[in-house]
Amino acid sequence: MVEVRFLGHAATWIRAAGKNILIDPFLTGNPLAPLGPDEVEADLIVLTHAHGDHWGDTLKIAERTGATVVSTFEIATYAQNRGAQAWAMNIGGTYAFEGGWLKFFPAWHSSSFPDGTYGGMPMGVVVELEGKRIYHAGDTALFSDMRLIGEQGLDLALVPIGDTFTMGPDDALRALELLRPKGVVPIHYNTFPPIQQDPVAFTDRAGALGFEVFPLKPGESLALE
Ligand code: NI
Ligand code: MN
């Protein structure tokens, strides 16, 4: 069983068979976060890009848990220079670990750290654990190559719907048509005033297109089995 727990904004905690994968752990300063950085476990911390609302508590969590930071060359180097273990990658690369693998895909966005340091290209990521394949789109606009990401089959897709900084609900629905996932979790909305959206309306609209949406509240989780 793979558990996918939504921690508010884009923060996602994937757990399976003793493996903890934390994606974009922005908890401190995240008004929606149900947990603090001392309440999560991590073997891997995966970062889609360097913006503060994704990089978040990476260093604090890495220091406590000994987790390996897996991301772009630029983000991995930045983390390593600040004492974290890190594994440098880039778009297109696969990282294999006991029980699964993850692979980075493009995202249309930007990526710099809160201090202005360049973070490399922004990315989305597909994580496979126990045969379940989960796509976390990161921050992105709609792009037609999402079709390639969906082609090999997705059990779950976490897609931003907030608009302003990423695609909004209209383009997220078009993204689903390309990705064709079995399940959908909307992310990156309602954290701040510029990204207010109605997840129930999105769920209804996606449902009318045949997609099953789980509008998880921060702290809620979904079991893939
Ligand atoms: Ni961003
Ligand atoms: Mn963001």
C-alpha cells in the first residue's frame, strides 16, 4: 500500500514499505501545513524547484532525518554546501532506490532560491513505488508533452490549479486530458490570496470529463493499493 499525504500547498508525503519520500516540504510559513518540520519523516526529499514555497524546510528536515536531497544539479549543490546529503540530477534522469524509482520531467516555470541563487530548470517528477506511479507536476503551465508523461500510465497525478503562478483550473482540466491519470489531487491553491480556487468546482468539472478527483484537505491522505 502506498500512502500519499497532502501537507498543504505542494508539499506531499509519500509512504510505502518503510520508505518516506517528501516532495517540496514547505511547512514553516505555510498557512495550510498540518504538520511542522519536526513531525515528518524522510529518506528522500525531492524538490521540483527552488522557490521558497517548495524548498521550505528542506535543510531542517534533512539535518534531523539524514534524508538525501534529490533535485537539479543546482539545488543539490546548494543543499550540499549547507550540510545536507544530496544527489544531483536534471530533467530526464531516473533515480533508483530500494523499492522504486523516480524520474524528472520538464515543468514550465522558473526556479530561484529565496536568496536569488539560480536553481536550474524547474521540474515535475514521477515516483514509482510498489508498482504505483505518481506524478507530481511541480509548478507548471499546461504543455502538450504532458501526453508523454501520461503515456506509460499514471495511478495518480497531483496538479496545480491555483492560477497566477501555475496553470489554473481550465488548463489543469486540459492537462488531465493529456495525462489520463486514474486519480487526481489538486494542489497549489488557497495557500495565499492570489491562488484562491474552489476545489469542489474543479472536482465536479473533472468528474464530468470522467476523472476521479480527490480534493484532499491538508493532512488528509489517499491509499493506493
Ligand atoms: Ni514556484
Ligand atoms: Mn510554488
